[in-house]
Amino acid sequence: QVQLVESGGGLVQPGGSLRLSCAASGTMLSIYVMSWYRQAPGKQRELVALITSTGTTNYADSVKGRFTISRDNAKNMVFLQMNSLKAEDTAVYYCKSTGPFSVSSWGQGTQVTVSS
């Protein structure tokens, strides 16, 4: 069973930056696809970014050029660097792992609020 814990959320002004972290335990993440999702109030959870075990990345169109996903397999961690934040980026951000046989685990989420 994979346990995921997100951190790094908070309140930031438009145009600012935040770096989210996702720490994993219970397994080695190196073979997992890791992704970040977000859910804004009244909206469905949506994929923000993912990174494969080989480092291939993919991003939602709304965050391309502003967000960067990365992983440190030695530390069992995944990161989401968020730059040029906008009010519409406000949401709860979740870390997700997808391993063998497509078994997935979710973290508890971290709130990101972009407001002046």
C-alpha cells in the first residue's frame, strides 16, 4: 500500500510561485507513474501533470509553460513547481501514484489559493 503526503500549498498572489511536494512511503516510486490533479470548488478533479517512470512528462494545456513536474526517486518524492500562478489555479491539489496492474493511491490534498 502506497501512502502519499502532499505539502507546500498556501496563499499566494497572482503571478507568484509555489512548489508542491509529494512524499511517498510503503514502496519505491521509481516504477510508478506519478501525477498531480486538482479540484476547484464545484468542479471535477482534473489532471494537471504526470511523469512516467522514465521521466516523460505531460501537462494540461492550461498549465503548460508555467508548471513543471519532477521526481526524485532516491528520495521517493515528486514535485510540482508552479510559476505565474493565476486565480483560476486555486484548487486542492492531489498527488496520485499509479503502479503495477494500474493500482492507484491518492494523497489527502493540499490547498492552493491564488488571490490578491
